[in-house]
Amino acid sequence: MLNNALYFSPYLDGHRASYCQYFLKILIKYFKTIFVVTNNTELSPVHQAMLQPFIDTGQVKLIRIKDEFNISTEEFIALQDKLKVDLTIIQEADNYLSLFNQQIKKDGRRLRGKNIGIFLRSYNYIYRRQIYSSPWSYWKDGVHRWKHIDKRWDADSIFFHEFLLPKFHLLDRAICLDEYFVNQHRLPHVWMPDIYFSLEEENSTNPTAELARYQEPFERFIVENREREKILYFGAANSRRGFDTLLKLAIDENGCFIHCGLATLSMKYQYNVEDMKALLNKEGRFFEIDAFLLSRLAVKMFFQNVNYVVMPYHRHLGSSGVMLLALNYGKPVLVPDIGLMAKRVKDNSLGMVYRHESYEDLRNKFIELKNQPIDQYRPTIQKFMTRFTNEQILGVIEQLILDINNKTELN
């Protein structure tokens, strides 16, 4: 058994806590002590429940530091030295390109031990062309980027992934969630299936109690709206994920709206959210839990009562945990025709795509999708999701840790 590992995640909320869970599940098998470093002064009860069973083993220790994604390479190395770590895992490594790149400066120092970065989005540039209005605007932006690369080289994602990372071995492994990107790149880039669910067996909560809290009122809501289309939004309300667009779709299609997530504070929306919620509520067509769910039983209850999941995301080029959650329950999805989500849907027949930022096309494709046979996509969805099971994810993490600890240098 190795001595110490460091899991560096300045924020431990939402999906970050889930990623931490999966890695801790494997790390406690191979390391005597795992330090989880975060700047959360206090975890929410939900996220504390997700990590508490690991802390109770005595192997996992929570350390709080002050960091707003601007920790220097010197400070980071000092932290590694202080904790005497053999392995470091950096969550959302996209925010730390400068930290990694400073290693190659003339007076730069190398990170200690083995180092793994978990990258969630910085490689999405392979789809960037798709969000430009014309080839000219894409070309012009590219020229501007490279013209000023000398001023921002240490934070440029393209320069990092395409040249600096593989050339200078800045990390032992760079985990990416995009299988297409990894297929086009060599080590240290490796693919890992997205983590879209917490490890329920590791949560110190009662899943049946969470289900019971919502089951009766939700079932009553479903009965009262049994003749309507059910439109589900999963996760915290967010303009970037089209919360307001789905409310509008529910109104226009005389459907009902189900919000399984937090009702977040006000933000700038394209459509008037408060007015639409009030209208739907008045007509008994709005259901909202205003909570973060951990129980798979509760989550399943919401998904099994819809036939498909519509995701009107804005300028989103990467993966989506909500999309995988929908597919996990056998529900086809309707997504914008850009980025990784669209490529997965089209290549694997997981649902339909609509023209990005076109509400008219979204609505037309929604009508087309709901008129298709309900089981049309089931075989292809089931085949695709065999790559995203808990066993697959944990297996990839374990093999990754074994690989880098059995090698003294990159292949």
C-alpha cells in the first residue's frame, strides 16, 4: 500500500462531490491516507453525507484552504511537499492550465510524485467552429487567438492540449470525458466515462426516506396531468441550460412542467421565468422540489414518468450528466445540433437534434419526437450505456491508478 494521495478540488458541490466519491472508492484500496483539499468552509448536508462514510474510515482527511483557482505552482508544490504525497488528482484541471504550464519555465519546478488532471471542458475547442455564425468569424477569431498567444500561452487550452502537455509531460495522465477527442490524441490523454450519479451505497442518507418525501404529491400531480405532455428539467434552474425555454415549451404545448432540482436565485433569462411559473402553477401544471436529490429511487420516479428529455442548452459543447442520466433510464433525448452531445446522439441513435438557438426548430422536433414509437430508441440507448456503468467507471479509475504507479515514465 502506498502512503499519501491528494485529491484537490476547491469546490465540492454537485458533480464535483460525485467525482470525489468515485475516486475515493478506489484510492482507499491503495493509499494509507487520502487528503481531500477544498476551499468549502462548510459542506452542505447533502455533500457531507456523500463523503462522510469515507471520512469515517480514518483514511480520508478533509483539508480546507483558501483558493479561487489562482494557486501558484510554487504554492501547489509546497502543499504536495507538506502532505508528502505520492499521487495528486486535480479535479476540474481546466482551471489550472497556468499552474501546469509554469513547470516548463526556465526557473520552473516540477510537480511532486504522480499527477492526474480531470479535464471536463478545455478540449471542447474541437467543436468551437459550430457556434460561429460564419466561417469568416471563426477564422478571424482564430487569427486573433494566435496573434496574441505570446501573452496568454500559459492559459490557452488549444496550445496546452495539442502541444505543451504531450511535449513536456506536464501530467502523468489527463482524463478527458470526450471519447472522440481522446481517439485523436495520444497519451497522456485518456478517456473516462462521465460520472453522472453519486455512489448511493456510499451515501450516509436514507434513500427510501427521500423518495417518500416526494412520492405522494408527485403521483397526485401526474394523475391530475395524465393527458398532458410531461416536460422534465433535472438539476438547478439555469439559463444556460434552457430552464426558461422548457417552461415556454410546456406552455406552448399545453404540457406540464416538472423541475427536479434547486430553484436557484434569479439570473438573466430570455423569457420571463416568474410569469411562466405563475401561469403553470395556477393551472396545476407545475411541480418543483427545490432540492438536490441523492436517492436513485427518487430520481428514477421522476424519469420514469416522462417519455423523453428535452435539453435546450445554449452554446454547450461538452458532455452532459443529465443526458446520460436520461439515457440510463432509457429515455431518448432532444439536444442542440452542436458539440459532443449532438455527436453522441447522431452517431449512436439516442434521440434527435434540433438547430441550435432556434426555438421554432426545437418545438418542431419536439412534436416529431413525441409522435414516434416510444420504444424506437431503446436498443441503441441500451447498447450505448453499457460503456457508462458504475463498474466501467470504477474499473477505468482503478486501472489508471495502477498504470501510472507501475511506470516511471510515460509511454
